[in-house]
Amino acid sequence: VAVLRDMTEERRMDKLREDFVANVSHELKTPIAMLQGYSEAIVDDIAESEEEKKELAGIILDESKRMGRLVNELLDLARLEAGHMKLHY
């Protein structure tokens, strides 16, 4: 007895998933690196004036919001995939 099964669709989905994880990793890496760099600049007193510190803190805030949006989108995708969320067309 032999069973043949077409794995084309499953392999395509695995490739899409791998590409998605790689893209998400890249998208998260950038704001994390920026948060680290600007935080170090504040801690190491590279930004001397209050204005410079506020500017760096603003960048940190923007990048942390960006990361939050990315994480929320990932959670939404996970909910969709798990069937816990419905799309209304």
C-alpha cells in the first residue's frame, strides 16, 4: 500500500512562515538597537543639554511605540490564525 500526498502547499506555507519570521526579526531589531543606543547616550551623558536629552527621550518614545505596534500586529495575527478573531468584510 502506498500513499501519495501533495506537499507543495505545505512547503509554500512553511517558506512564507520562515520569510515572515525573518522580516519580523529584522523589523524588531532596528528599534531595539535604536532604543539601546539612545538610552546609552542619555546614561553616559553624551547628550549634555536638557534639549538634547528631551530629543533623545522623544526618539526612544517613538521607537518603543513602534515596537508596541509591531507586537500588537503579531498578536492579532496569532489570534486570527488561532480562530479567536473574525474578519468582517
